[in-house]
Amino acid sequence: MSHTLGIRQAQKQKTRQALLDAALGLLEEQSLSSLGLREVTRAVGVAPTAFYRHFRSTADLGVALVEEALGSLHPMIRTTVSTTGDREERVARTIDLIARHVDGYPAHVRFIARERHGGVQPVREAIRSQLARFAQEVKDELAKDPVSEGWSEDDLLMLAHLYVDQMLSTASLFLEALEGPEEERPDRTRQVAQLATRQMRLIGLGRHHWLD
């Protein structure tokens, strides 16, 4: 009996993931607010009624996509502001991590970039909640750095939000570089990395002189 239940659970999870994957593919060309559940179920090859065994609505599916896209990034976010290495090493490490993530998960990055200010409120709120968690985790890491001595909690959180926003902006620019003509991608990617390096240096410079 337990074996049968295990098979059913695995099949249910497989169908759920198939719906998420199909939705993510369809969202390459449209926003979540225009996505119909029949499009998603047709792409998977299941009846529309099967959708409701996994999600209450397309908004609920969108929230699950947010978790899939951002939920696994918390360790990476903490790594980007780790106190290991000097300032230039930290900047280079951050930009490399962002570039590699965009290269590996372009559809997820595109989804977050589009829906962060999109028309589906539960998804906007889910993204905002994840980004707030990122900012809190970055703040906690920044607080460990001797440079942060004397900083207020509010100022540290403000700085953390600056870093998170900068990471998102850099990810979007890397995505645009990847979507350009193939022969131009190396140059465009290098330009994004150079710009992001300067921007991160500027934030770092401001940080070191904030208490002046």
C-alpha cells in the first residue's frame, strides 16, 4: 500500500513540476497576467481540471515559480557579501556568481524581472517578500564586517537593499547581453561586468565613508 502511495506521490510531483516548467516556457513570451491555465495544461498534455490538483490559480502557480526561482538563491546571496577576501575579490566574486546564475537560469531571471512590477499582486508580494529576506540576510553578513562598526541597524538594512537591487539590476543586464546577437555576446557581457564592477565599487566607497 505504501509503495502504491509513493508511486502516486511521485507522479503527482512530476505533473506539478511539468506544469511549472511549461508555464515558465510560455512566460518567455508573455506576462503571467495573460497566461491561461488551459495553455499550461495543453502544453503538459493533461486535462484543465488536473491543474487544480496542484494550484488554486495561475497566480498560485506564479508564487510557486517565485519560490523556485529565488528560494534556492539564499546561500548564493550570502556568499556575495561574505567578508572573505579583499574588496576587489568580493566584487569580482559577486559579479561572477550573478553571471553564472543568469547563464544557467535565464528563464527564471526573466520571469522575476518581468513580474517584479507585473500585474499579479500575489506574485509581486511573493517577490517582495523574498527580496526582503535577501536584504535581511545581506544585512546580517554585513554586520559581521569590522567596517560596519558603528552603523545603525536601519543604515545597514538600507545598504543591504542597495546591494540586492544592484544584483537584480546586474542580472537583468546580463540577461539582455545574452539575448543579443550571438557574435556580440562576449563584448556585451564584458561591458555589463565592467559597469557592474564600477557600480559595486561606488557602493563600497560610499560604505567606507558613510560615517565620516
